[in-house]
Amino acid sequence: MAISIQNILITGANRGIGLALVEQYLSQSDTRVYATCRNPEGAVALNALAQADPENLQILQLDVNDEASIERAVNAIAGEIDSLDVLINNAGISGGDGARDMGQLSAAEVATVVTTNAVAPLIVTQCCRELLQNGDNPRAVMISSGLGSLARAGGNAYAYRMSKAAMNMAARVLAFDDAMAGITSVTLAPGWVRTDMGGPSANLAPEESARALLGVIERLVAADNGRFYRYDGEELDW
Ligand SMILES: NC(=O)c1ccc[n+]([C@@H]2O[C@H](COP(=O)([O-])OP(=O)(O)OC[C@H]3O[C@@H](n4cnc5c(N)ncnc54)[C@H](OP(=O)(O)O)[C@@H]3O)[C@@H](O)[C@H]2O)c1
């Protein structure tokens, strides 16, 4: 009997949670990963994984803020396979002082964070829509954050919180959109994770978060469409 292969696309896959997700998915025998990043030549860890498992891991250049690069990467995938089962919009930034702190806010810096974290994943999802609609139990996943929850708002990190709230809304709209019929759209919060973004004091190792996220993603069904879950499966307030 032929084993059915699951095809996964992950953005921002060269470090942090994205890289850990690639590692976790590669440890499953039935998964082919399309790992995308801005600078494949500099993606040392990702290239090492691809050398060890060239059958199941392909690296593609994709800057989420560059629509031409999104189209190139998706067209390259469509030239090889006709379906994607999981899209993980993981790439993201937190921004510097000008995106964070009252008195120092810069419109350009805030806009860059919102564009990268909210607009770009929507466009990536749009580009992957047809491949996803051919997929098996297709899932479009936004890696968001508890900081994007309006119910849990706090007095800091303006651009990041705004961007993740907008990302959450994008995932909700995708869930209701007839043009996305058949695709389960969810928002996931990975926890506080020891990456360049999360910093060294965070309570989760990237592999812990990624393993738990993979478990949630693998259990998703159509009834989860439009939901917001933490990495451990707990449902979160918007
Ligand atoms: N760490 C946490 O505690 C935490 C908590 C909640 C949510 N999250 C979310 O989890 C996701 C991953 O975060 P992380 O902690 O792994 O962060 P990270 O270590 O800073 O990694 C961020 C990744 O996003 C990529 N990226 C940034 N801008 C990009 C662009 N324009 N195009 C393509 N890739 C881009 C980076 O690529 P380069 O190497 O090229 O910069 C890198 O691969 C983010 O969406 C983040 O908001 C993280």
C-alpha cells in the first residue's frame, strides 16, 4: 500500500520555532517539508538538515514581504506537487524601540511590523490557496501570540500586539470566506520560547513548543476552523 505523504510549507524556517518545526516534521516519516527563508545560503542549520534528508526537505527562498518571492516559491512547489496539506505562517518580527515604546514610536517601524506579521501571512495564504484546496485535511496555520489577544492587552509592545491582533482577524476572516472553502484556518500561540525573539529567559525550548504545536496541528479538523489555540491545545480568548 502506498504511504500518503503530507506536504508542509513553513515560513521563517531557518531559526527559532520555524527551524524546530522543520526538525519535528522531519522526524515523522510521512512528511515532506518545504522550508522557506529569506536567505537560504546563510541558513546553516537548515542546509545541514537538507543534506541529511534531501528526499523530505527542500529549502526555498521566500521573503514574506516580497510578493514576487512568494510567487516564485509557490510556483516552484506547484511544479513538483499538486497539493499542500499544511501551511505554517511562522515568520515574524517584534520590531525595535520605534515599534514598541510610547514616546519613541515611528510610523514606519510600526507599519513594518504590522506588514510582516499580519499582511504578509495573508498574502502567503492567498498564494497557497489552490495548492491547499487540493490537500488532505488542509490547514492554514497562523503562528500568532497571546500578546495579540484583545482580552489580554497590556501596556507595551504596541506594534507587535497590533500586528498579532490583525493576524488573528485575518485567520478568522479566512475561516468564514467561501473562497477558502475546505481549508481549516487556525491561529496558534507557541508559548514563550527561547529563541532570538523570545530571549534566554523564556520557559520553553524551541523543540518543546514545536513538538506541542505539531501535535495540535495534526489533530486539527474542520470543526477547529476559526479557532485560537495555545501550543498545549488550550483555547484562547480573542
Ligand atoms: N519566541 C516566542 O516566545 C514567541 C512567542 C509568541 C509568538 N512567537 C511567534 O513565533 C514566530 C517565530 O518566532 P521565533 O521566536 O522563532 O522568532 P525568531 O527566532 O526571531 O525567528 C523569526 C523568523 O522569522 C523570519 N523572518 C522575519 N522576517 C521575515 C521576512 N520578511 N520574510 C521571511 N522570514 C522572515 C526570520 O528570518 P531571518 O533569519 O531571515 O531574520 C526567522 O526565521 C513569530 O511569528 C513570532 O511572533 C514567538
